[in-house]
Amino acid sequence: MVFDMENILVKELKRKFDQAIPRKFDSIYINKRPFQSPKLKKQWYEIYGRPLNVSPSLIPPLQPEIDMILFKGDTMISVEIKYFRRKGRGLDHPFYEGIEQALALSRWGFDNVALWQLFEETITKEELFFYGGWTWNFLHAEPMFLGLKLPIEFTMMRVKKRDREFDFIPINVLGPVLVEILPPYDPKFEIRAPHPNPLLVSPEVKRLRKILIEWLKTQKP
């Protein structure tokens, strides 16, 4: 199943980041469920339920699980990961898959929120251009070019299986050309995050961020 494959790839990405020399991140957490923290859950309900006197049962969590959380100093980045594979003549997800989850992550107080689309090796360059290219365009282009200029970092990668391991090859769209670049865990790869989370100005989001960091420190990276 795709969900199982996504979990496998998330673990493999973490392993590669952890083995990188020098380390690119101080700590990495995967598959974390913030609502497992009673304090976080209580704070969430107080923010989104108390002003309207809404029952907690009517306030669903915006994100039941966070695929990956990356720490570098005081910077905290969350990553939503979606895996695309072939299904008939097309792919098994629409190109905009994962955007809604990435947007929801903003309310937890991350400095940046990222969406990584992973494509199985058999996906053609034409499909990569359409799916990854349109996702980037939808997220970052000007409205007159069908974009929304959303504060979400975006990367698409081709996944290549090698024996029992996986390689992750990011793809850049340069006009009509697709260019393979260094994987994100490569020491020479520079991870840029030019789209800061605008919700960090909110006192409520800052409170959630503080409690989330405290809870993560009790978890195993």
C-alpha cells in the first residue's frame, strides 16, 4: 500500500540524514502525533474551542500525524511527504496531494512547512514535469500564472531502489528542462527555506510551538 511505502521512505530519509557527515540537522523526529500530548491537546482545544464554547468532540485535529520534523538550532521545519506511483496510464494521486496537510502544519508553529513529493523510478520525465511542475506553480507562482504564492517549501524527488536501500534524487524544473540535483542529505546540498510561516506572529501559535518543542524533547529522535 502507498501509506506503508510512505512510512518506509520516511524512515529511509531519516536514516540517510542521520548518517550524513557533517550532520545537516541536530535532530529529526518522524511520524509524530501531537495529540498524544495531553498538554498540547488541552491547549489546542482552549484555542479553537473555548472562544465559541464548542465541545472538544467537535474540534478535529488539523494534522493527526507529522511525517518529519527537522531541527537546526532554534529552527524547526516540518515536512509532509507524499509518494506517487503508477496506476494504469496515470499516477495514483492528483498533483496537489499533500498541500492541505502542509497548510495545516502551519498552526503548530513551525518556522517553515515543506511538502516533499516522492515519485517511483518508473515515472516519466513528462509526468514529473506535469505533477511536480504544476505543484510548484500552484504553490509559488503569481496569481496571473495560476499560482497562490503559498508559504510552503516544495521539493520533488525521484526514488530509486538500490538493493535494499533507496536513493532520493531531487528534480529542479528549469523552464522546459528537468535537472537532477544533489540529494538533500548530501553534505554539499544547501537546504533553503525562503517561505517562512506567517502564522508565527500569532500568540496562540507561539504557545502551541512552545509546548510542541517541550513534548518533542521527551520523545526519541
